[in-house]
Amino acid sequence: MELSKHGKRLIQQDIVLLETRLDVMLPEDYASFLLANNVASPKQAYISLYSEQLSEKLYVAVFLGESTNPEFDILTWNSEYQGDMPQHTIIFALEENDGMFIMVTTGEDRGIYYWDNTYSFEQSSDEGNTYFLADNFTEFLAMITSEN
């Protein structure tokens, strides 16, 4: 998976500041991704992964990071949706069809999920619009395939 990087290069101090502002401890694999990429989008036309629960492909549009552009800024997105998510959960990427990829960083529900907050999929409702994808960020990245 080739990514185009956007924004400044982060250092460990930036990660500590992000953790403080997001009120989470970022998993090491995700923190390493941020240090290497910060904001990133696919160089290919599409990168996707398959959701077993939805029986659908999901397309990653952008990995959020620290940015002066609010469209790509992880703090802006998480501030906007903070009241709609459980504690210790962050939005880390956006899906092409307006959904979001979220990470629960602690507890028994820890893992990576797709949040269909706009109810794009038929299965989604007020009772359930969050779908488990992977136990951790490394597994999530391994699920991604590139498409032209």
C-alpha cells in the first residue's frame, strides 16, 4: 500500500501531545504509523478492505493526523464527534462513503471498527451502526488491498 503523505513530519513529542489532547494512550503500532506518515491518502485510486459483518468492501479515503486543514485533522474530527463515541475511542481514518474508521484504545471492546454514522449501509440503524474489523491497527493495515 503506497501512501501520499500530507502535513508536517511528526516527532515523539507530537504523539505525546496528541495523546494528551485526545485523552487516550495511542497503541504503539498506530503511533509508529503516525510518526512515519502523519496525514496520508492512497497513491492508488483506491485502497479497500472487506467487512465480514457488512459483507461489503470499505474504501479508505484518508488517514487523519495533525494538520492545519480541518478536513484531515485528527483533533478536529475527534472534537466534533467526541460526545457520540465511547471514552478512549478515536476516529483515525475516513471512508469514501462518509463513514469513519475508529479505534477503541482500552477495555474489552479494544480494537478497530467501522462506524457507519450516516447509515450508508442497509444493516445500519440506531441500534447498531458500528462493525468490528480488527483486533489492532497492524491487523487493520494487513486487511487493506490496493485497487486501480
